[in-house]
Amino acid sequence: MSSFHDSDICRSILESLPSGLCVVDMQKKIVFWSDGAERITGHLRHEVIGHSCVSESLLHCDQPGCEFCKEDCPVALAIKTSRSTEAIGFLHHKTGYEIPVRIRAVPVHNQRGSIIGAVETFEELQATAAPLHRDDTLSLPGCIDLVTSVASHALMLSHLRRTLATFVKVQVPFSVLCLRLEGLLHFRASLGPEAASSLLRVVARSLESTLWTSDVIGRWSEDQFLVILIGCHAEALPAVRERVRRMLAGDGIEWWGERRSLPIAVGDASAQPDDTLESLIERMQKSLETASAWRTQAASASSGSASNGSSSNSSSSKGTSGS
């Protein structure tokens, strides 16, 4: 029993836990990072020890793409209330995609009872969960996309036909999402094919982590992914679309020391009683074009406002200096 009082042995036990384990001090600087944390996030100890979980995109958030470590995050609450907390959140993997996790945080006290930090554990909610479309058919030629390892266009077309036939026969509802990486061709031309392939793989992995295992995910075209949402009614589609959009908003890759990403437009459609395969795809693509046009207009308006603001400030400055 006395061996277990050895701090090195206790540390070795904690480091070897399969779950992620992280300890932060009162300044929210990371002082301990377990083997499980390395495995889940891809970040090695020497990359995170001494770094702040507020300034670094390492730990959790309650929604994809939001700011990190707000006052209501599990670590902050554990320190503030002196009680353990639990939440569902996201971790940013080193390669760029986000992982849904269950987070538990507990305050750490010193011998005098004062809080000196917090310990946080995290477990993957869908760790290595394989979507239902990842069956033996993916081993057949032409059924898997070689870049992203998700279903190919041909297999997605087959899934879409079968799902629509089931809908017509027994009215099992379903919807589809079509996601396009805006500007992928220019991205590939500027940074090279490997950078484009890496970004596509990140988006594919995020989609697999975000959606239910009953949903079907695949490559639809060079810059597009298709998602078939089994059992998704038209009324539930906007919420699912927004969840996916926010999840993908933080996706990107580190390339030559810089963060690289692309905006993603999302189109959708829900199956209707008189739908054919062609009408469903046409409605989905029209929705995608509308979303893309809206995003472009919003970006142009934002750029124009910033430019006008700069011109106004410049004119104001000139007038002041002339007087």
C-alpha cells in the first residue's frame, strides 16, 4: 500500500487513463495532460502544458465555433461554485475537426481547503462510431471516395433512390443536406491538391461526428457533400441544418504555419409525396445556390461597410489635418 503514496506512481496511473484528463490552475493554464487527452485531441503534452485553455482552441465549448471558456464553462463553474459540473461540449482536434464529448469538471483544493484549480475529464460521445452506411458495400469498387473515405457519388445515388422508394411505399420521412466548400478550386490551385484533400477529410470527419449513425454521408461532387437524414421531417430540418452549419464553421487545417479554411454553403430539401429523384435533387441544388448567393451578398455587404467606414475615417482625418 505504501507504494501508492509515491507521487510518480499516482501520476503514471492518471496519465494512462483512456479518458481524457486535464488539470488547470487558477489562471486556467494547463498543468497536466493525460495519454487519453493526447489520443482524443491529437495534441501532445509539450504542445499544451503551460498554455491557457482560454486563449488556445483546445478545450470545450457549448456550441461549435463559439468563444472558449466563458464564465459558464464546466471548469469556470467548478472553480466558482466549488462543486463538480457536467456538460456536453466539443473539443478541437489538432487536425481541425471538432469532437462531441461529455465533460466533467471537479475543483481541486489544497490542504487548507482553498481552491487551486480544477480537473476536467472528457469522453467521446461518438468515438469511432461507424455510420450505418459503412457496411460491406463500401469494399466494392467505386463505392468509397478515395479522398475522404466516405461513400462515393455512385453509392449516394443508390442510397437516395432506395430511401425515396421507401418513403413512397411506407412514408418514412427523410431530408437531404448538400454542403459545398466555396472556392475549393481556387484553394487547390493556390495551396496544392494535398491541402484541398486535407480540408475535405476534415469536413467529412466533422460530418460523421455531428450526425446520427443512421444518417448517410457521402461525397456528391468535387466540392460537395451529400447527407441523407433518415427520419428527419421538414419541420426539424432547419434546426439540423443550423447545427451542421455551426459545427463546420470552425473547421480548417494548419498549412505552412497558417490556419486555412473555406466558407461552406448548405442547401436542403425534404422529401414530398410527389417527388422523383430528379425533383428532389433539383430542389436541393436550388436551395444550395440560394444559400451560396445569400452568403456572397452578405460577405460583399460586410466588406462594403468596412470599406466605407475606412473612407469616412480617412476623409475625416484629412479634414481635421487641413483645418
